[in-house]
Amino acid sequence: MNAGASALTLPALFSYGLFGLPLAMLALPIYIYVAPFYAQRSSLDLAQIGAVLLAARIAAAFIDPALGAWMARGGRSYAVYVGAALPLLLLGFGALFHPPAMQEAATLVWFLAALLLVYAAYGLAGIAHQSWGAALSQAPTQRARVAAVREGCGLLGVILAAGLTSVLGYDGLSLAFAACLLAAGALLLARAPRPALSAVTAAASRGGWRLPLRQRAFRWLFAVLLVNGVAAAIPATLFLFFAGDYLRLGHYAGPFLIVYFCAAAASMPVWVALARRFGEARAWGGAMLLAASVFVWAYGLGAGAAWGFAAICLLSGLALGADLALPPALLAGLISAAGHAGRHEAAYFGWWNWGVQMSLALAAGIALPLLAWLGYVPGRSGGLPALSAAYALLPCILKLLAALLLWRAPLQHIYSEHSEHRENHACAS
């Protein structure tokens, strides 16, 4: 069915957004668990794991814009690409977290190949799903609702993945991921509202993949994404090491993550309301300042500070809700303001996912080898001050830089769109 303003009811949005749940169940392990998993269950050291993550994420970063350009030229429904990604996601997850016993060199190759398969499948599904949502509506209030429902379902997937991993391990997580992926994929393909496919999409030029980079506002927003993404990816990469070796609270890692992501889920309606009142950019900037002012206190924690770290997880989780819901809505507004809605969403989200992957690559490729060079070895007592500084201080500095870039970004046309919408709504009332 084609989407219209009247079609975006909560059941319709849920049919679309639920697919974010299994995608997030995959994202949490590959962003947080995969480095400790291979550090504990293979002969690879931290520098080797960091090098593989860097190589795979850089490769994935260049795959995503190519996927976006291919989808923009294809003229096919986004549902086609989601359907193609489903078996690849299942195969990649199984290979990544159930490797056979091998020698070190073979393990490196397997690890890299599995990551590349996962990232390619995740990019195909993620770009299609995000583009699908961005094309559903160009109304400012609807954009935030679409993104919030999708990312809210994603947070439920993250919470589910954290809980299952703590209780059932990776075998239980694998079975649950497969069941959720197939169920949510079937609901998306069968029941979700579908945007009208523009005839211009099928005839997109071969240079259409460069179109987003010609937009000054997108270049600024992309820079914000990169800096803010690295700020978020560093603590995600180091979380299990910090909780286990620095705080000596590794057995509470699952509950800490659940508190963090539950707070993010609970805060999403608040951020959507703030975005409706002040605009996505201003609300997102405020969330960045909140995150930095809270997370910096993690540097002063000592071993065993369970309640202090839980409070930081809770408060910084509130800021995470904005990080998840507002940037995609802001990008959708930028696409609409540029006159590219219904035609070039895939190209924009291809570059957007490139930025996400590059942020993760930089975080893993810099933080892990640097910590190894400074003497930190997982499970030992050396290098803990460096671990604490990298986990707590560096992300706060980057968050403040991202907030400054966002404040300077030329996004007035999107602000004006929000002001016009509020005035029209007031007049209608």
C-alpha cells in the first residue's frame, strides 16, 4: 500500500519500524561484543582485533555509498533490497559468532570475511529501511515520528540482545536474532506502508551518488555525524573492557547496558516533543551538551563504583535518545528542503552510513591499538589510567566539538520549515 498522511497511523508506523529491532540486535554485538569475544575466544591480541575491525569498517564504509548509488539507480522498491538482505544477515551473524577452531592466521581471515559479509548485508538492509522511512512523509512532525518509532524498536532490540547475551550467551542470541529478523522482515514486507516510487529514481544519472556532497548543508551535517559518531563509538568499543577491568564490575555489564538503553527508549518521546518545539538541530545540540556534562564523571570513578556508573548510564542514556531519533529526521528534512524527496534518499543514506562506519572504524582502529601501545592488556592491571581517559574524557571532548559544528551548520532552511509548520498548525487550530 502507498503511504499518505492518513496512512501513518501508529500500527502502520509499527509495521515499518519493527524491522529496526533485529537490525539493532545485530548492531549491538558487532559494535560492543565482537572485540571482547575474539579477545577471549581466539589467539588474536588486541592490536590484531583492532586492525581487523579498522580494515572491515573502512571497507564497509566504501561499500555503503556504492549500495546507496546502486539502489538510487535501480528504480526498485526498497522492499526488494530488504528481502535480498535477509539471508545474508542470517549467514553473516552465524559465521561471526560461531567460528570454527582454527589457527591464528585462519582466524584472522575468517574474522575479516565474516565482518565484511555482516557489514555488507547490514548496509543493504539499513539503507533500504532508512530510505523507506524518509520517503514516507516530508512533514516535519511525521519525520520525527517515523524516526522515533524505528529507533525505539531498535532500542528494544538492543535491550533484548544485551539481556539474552547475559543470560543465554551467544547461542541463545543467535536463535533469537534469527526468529526476530524473519518475523519483523515478514511484517515489513507484507504490512508496512510503502512510499510512491518516483519515476525520476529509475532514471537517476550515474553521477547521482555525488549529489548529496554538492549540498553545503549536508557536508556540514555529515561532519557533525562523523565527530559525534566517533564520540559515541569509542565508549561503545571500550565498554566491556572499562566495566570489567577498570571498574571490576564485568558481571554487571548486561544490566548497565539495559539501564542505558531503557533510559534512551524512555527519553525518545521527550526529544520528539522538543524537536517539534525547537527543531531537530537545536534539540540534538542540547542532547550533546547533556551527554558531555554527564559522561565526564566516569573518569573519576573507582573500582566497584556500581551505583555511580549506573547513574551515569541512566543520565547519558537519556541523551542517547536524541542521538538516535533526531539525526535521521534532520537528514530527512534536509533531503526534503533540497527537493530530493522521493528520488535520492538512498544516495543520502548511503553516504550517511559511510559516516557511521568510518566513525566506528576510527574508534576501533585508533583506540584499541593505542591502548595496546600504552600497555593495556585485557584481563590485566596495566594501562588502566589510559583506558579510563580514552573511555571517559576523549568522547566528551569530541561531543563538545560536534555540538559546536552543529551550532555553526547552515541549517536555517530546516529551522524555517519548522517555524512555518508551527505557524500553519497554530492557524489551523
